Amino acid sequence: MSTSTQSSILYAYYGDDFTGSTDVLEALALHGMPAVLFTNLPSEADLAAFPHCRAIGIAGESRSHSPRWMDRHLPEVFRRMRSLGAAINHYKVCSTFDSSPRVGSIGRAIELGRKAFQAKFVPVVVGTPHLGRAVAFGNLFAAASNAMHRIDRHPTMRRHPVTPMYEADLRLHLAQQTSLAMGLVDLRAFEQGTAARQLQTEIAAGAKAVIFDGIHDAMLKQTAAILCNLATDRQILAVGSSGFTYGLLRHWQRSGRLAHQARPAAPRPVDQILVLSGSCSPVTAVQIRHARAQGFAAWRLGDPDSWPLRKRQALKALAAGRSVILYTAMGPLSAKQQSGKEWTAWLGKLLREIVSLCGVRRVVIAGGDTATHAVQQLGLRALTFVAPLTPGAPLCRGYAPESPLNGLELVLKGGQIGPEDFFSNVLHDSC
């Protein structure tokens, strides 16, 4: 890549799943930074199609894979990110930080990223106030039902089917995934104005990964300022949620790197939508019930032997002008219900078949793992931001210049994201 192209890119990120990747894409667009999210490592031709972009994203799937898979795939990802020349690089994880030594190991990602970027330490920034996530003295809290819960007592995350959260202290949680020494820049340092000094103290003491507390936007902006100062003579790799992105953007606006806050376009209403849900979150279950009460046709996808029938039912309802929801669960999975990459890839193939046959142009995919693997079946090269809907789940447009799905509108919704009437809002433009 040319030097001029490298110098135009301010920020590069890899999302460990697709829903989180579009969350960052939304933040960038709303703060006036032109951005594109690629579904695979971008080639030079891919980058040339978006020459105006100052932020480059890569939507990934490491959240649902083993450390061995990470060893095979992430070094190439980090090398590609580093080659883009951005001062700030971001391994984006979910703000609930759910991970384990066997699946989605954030600790292993930190080890691999630190080696690839030859970094003395890796900052870990998880607090995301706009999504109801806070880190205080190293402990993670998340909102549910209008209350804040320690993450290991959160009604959904403590029972996540793949990566349940049993520990709220992020240092202890990461210690199960990596032997790297941990540090912490805590609330007291931010309140006393000594956060930068505390970071240097932790690094001098041997910390290779440093967690930053974050309970409100001002703390995230201060964290961003500290890390941007360090990035003047080296590339920084940080691990964290979209809260880190928001902190960076506000810091860049204040320092003049970004000129203005963008005025987002309003999403336009459409005649119908198709929803594919692999989420087992109670939030999504409530949304499905609400949409069904509003006239959506909805069928459960059980044994794959029943899918040809569901496909015919969905196509008939769509042909009649109705919106359709196909879902795998209404709340937490039972022991007999299927999940995993192969299952969600099958869901994506079913989605592609239906979209190709019916011509529907706006699709919602609910569930982080489902979105990650289902989107890969659609053959889209990239996504761009169209309009905000609800925080963390924007309306995006697919880029696939040689495919009939080029221009398909997509919403990738994490299981816990959105109000009760979310699906109706996506249809009627009342978000």
C-alpha cells in the first residue's frame, strides 16, 4: 500500500464478531469519520474501492473459536492491520467481555497482538456507558431490566450458552486465559488526575496488559488521550469494547483531528423485513413476541428436516407482503437445542436462499454468533453505515458488486440489544 494511503488511515480495528463490528462502524459514522467494514482481510482492490475512508474495519469470528484457531488466523490479521499504518489499532470485543480459556480467549488474543505489534503492553478498555457497561476497580458491571448487575450475577451473561461469565474481576478472568502480568488504572487515578502516571507505574512494575476503569464518557475520553499521546511515535494496539472507540472519537473531535459530529440520516421505512434469530437472550424473545403480536409471521427453526417447510412458509408469507421471523429459540437453550458454527452457517445458507428467491431488501440477524457465521454465507465483501436504529445495532448496506445481493440492507443485532418493539421499528422507521 502506498504511503499516502497509509497516512490517510487513522484507525483500524478487528471485531471478534460481526455484531460488535457494526457497533464500531456506527460510532465512526456518527462522529464524522468515513469508514468501511470488510468481511475478510481486505485486498488492495478492496481498499481502492473505498479511498475516502479514514477507518478500516475487519469483521471477524474469533469470539467463537479456540486459542488454536487464533494461533492460525490472528497473526495474519494483526500483520494486515499493522500494514495499514494506523496509529491506533483495536481488537474489538463485546462489552460483556464473555470469553473462556477454550472459546474466544481474549487473553490469547492479547498475547498474539502484543507479539505482532511488538508492544510493551496492551491496554484493555471495556467500559461502554451508552450500552450500560461499566468497569470499577477492575470489576465489570452490565445493565439488565433497568438495574446494574455485576457481570457474574447478570441474569443473561452468567448463563451464556457458550461463554458464561463466572468472574467479574477482569484481572482474574483474564488470568484464566493468559499468564501475562496484569495492571490496573483505577477510578482513584482518574479522579486525582494521575491516570497517565499510574499507567507508567503499572508498566514499570512489569504489567503486559493494563485494564482501564471506565464508568462514564469523560473517563473513556481521558483514556483515549493518554493512549493517543503514546501513539505519536509507535502504533498502539488496544483491546476493548466500542466504548474505547467512542472515547477516541470524542478525543479526536476535541483535539481537532475530526471536524464535526455527523448528522445521521433517518432510516427509511420498507414494506417488509426478514428476521433470522439464533439468539437465546430473553430480550430477543420479548422482541419476537411483540413483533408477532404486530402481525409478523414467525416460525421456529427446529430440526433441519423441517426447514424446507419453514422455507416454503416464509416465502409464501413474504410473497403476501408480510414480514417474517425465523427463530431457533425463545429464551435460554435447552440441552437438546443446537448451536455452534456449523449450525449458524446452515442458518446463513437458509437465509441466502430465501433472500435470493423473494427479493426482500432489508434483513435483521439476531445473535452475535449467528450474525457472524450467517453473514459469511451471503457473499458480501463489505458493509457501510446507512442510519442509526438503536445503540449497537445500526442499519448497514452490503457491498458485493458482482452479486444480486449488492445493496442488501442488514441489521446485525446482539441478543441483548434493542427495545421490545425493535423489529417493528426496523420495519416502520420509528427508531
